[in-house]
Amino acid sequence: MSGKSGAGGRSGQGGQGGTSGDGAGPAPADRSPDELSRFVERFASELAEAGMQRMAARVFAALLSSETASMTSAELALALQISPAAVSGAIRYLSQVDMVSREREPGSRRDRYVVHNEIWYESLTRRDQLLARWEKLLREGAETLGGVSTPAGLRLVETAEFMHFLQGEMQTMLERWRAHRATLDLPPVSQVPPVPPSGTSGDSARRGA
């Protein structure tokens, strides 16, 4: 995202000065609220198809595509037209799988839910730690079941070896990604200032938070 403010009006239906509809800032000139909503729903459908909970997928897609990558519960409820209880359930799931984090809004008692730019890198790093734990448990289970001398033990040994293989491949892949990221014509995240909250949708959401 460009991080440029579509300064102009405080409300509108797309175009210059329009709101993004997610309570996180004005929509860029070439992105209407309807287009953003369609993207959120399409991406959420893909995530749900891959196995993610449907509501969690919608909340994650909304956070990922907001200008600041952070929204309050009220802003999410407004943007997705869902209940606060639905937001709470989705956030609980996303927090458990380390896809969002909770941060206290400065000077406020409200929480904001945040997706970090390196979410996929961080998520894979945590999966590597999870694979290590699974491998350890599988090897212990295989030993209990007689190791390669029994069908069940052999199955667990092979699964443990697969987990071990994945860990090595994942580390290599992450190192290659860091090297590849350095070659891309992308500015550091710190040099792309977020769009400050603005617009009637965001104001309504903040009043309701």
C-alpha cells in the first residue's frame, strides 16, 4: 500500500477523500469501499476454503487490508457488519494461531488488534517451534510402541522424521526469503507512514468502541 493520505473530505463513497469502510483511514483514490469489501470477502473465502474458520478469515482479511493493519473490535464489527461477540470469537482463534496480536491504544482503555507486516514469516517461525515439539512427542511415542519393529511404531518414526525434515527445509526457506526480500524494490515498513484514522465510518466506530 502506498501509505498516502487521500486528504480532502471526511466522508464519501470512494474516490478522493472517501473512507475505506474499515475505520482505519481514507481509501486511496483508486480504491472504493465496495472494492475493498469485495477483496476482503474473496480473500476470506480462500482462507476458509483452506480450512480457517469463516469469521476468523473475514476478520483477518479486514485487518490485513486496512491502512494501519490494526482495528478495534467496534471498527471490525462495523466494517464487516457482524456482532461484537463474533469479532471476539474470531480474534480468540486468530490469537491462538498467532496471526494477530492485541495492543492497548495509547491513552485509551481500548484494545486494537494488529496484523504485522511480517506475519507470514513470524508464523512460519513459530510453526518451526511447533514441529520440534511434535517431533519430540512422536519419537517418544514411537519408542513406547516398539519403534520400527511394529507397524504403529514405524508409522510414528516416519512421521517424526518428516517433521525433522520440514524443520530443516523451513529454516533454509526462511533464510532464502530474507535474502530475496533484500533484493526487492520495496521500502522498509518504517518508511511507509500509516494513514491516520479519518472519515465518518471510523469516527462512528471509535464512538462505539
